[in-house]
Amino acid sequence: MPSPNVNRRAESFVIPPIDFILVATGEVTADTPLPANCRGLLIGKAGFLNVTMQNDQARNALPMIEGTTAGFFSVVRVSTGTGSARNVWAIV
């Protein structure tokens, strides 16, 4: 009889959000610290965001698609330029 672990495919799972916290209803107009347990961002309108990651690396004009973007973000910074993402929520 084969081992029960033979031919098992890798299982993946998604941990559902505990909550969504509003960052900005339109364009980001102020630097907004995010909760320490932020696991990603939910974007209502695609565009670019300036963010700081939890390792203190700044990322400017990061392209964001509509929907969820996983990542350990610590701050969403003031938008600069045109084409900024809108309706931004933190996923915790």
C-alpha cells in the first residue's frame, strides 16, 4: 500500500481578511500610516501609488491594478503626478 503522502498535490489556501480600513476615497492626499498587520491593499481604480514597505523601502509610482495587491505595506504616501490610484483600502 502506498504512503498516504505519495502523489499528494501541494495545497494552497488564502487567509481571509479580518477587516478593510479606508485609506483614501479618492486620490491619496496625505501620508497615511497603515496598521502593522497590513497584508495588502485593495484598489478601487487602477493607477500609481507611492508607498513605504514594512522594511522601510520607499517605492514611488508603484503600478497598482484594480483589486487586491498583496504586500507588507507600512505607509501610503501622498500621490504625485497623474494617473494616481484611487479608492485605496488596507487589508488586515
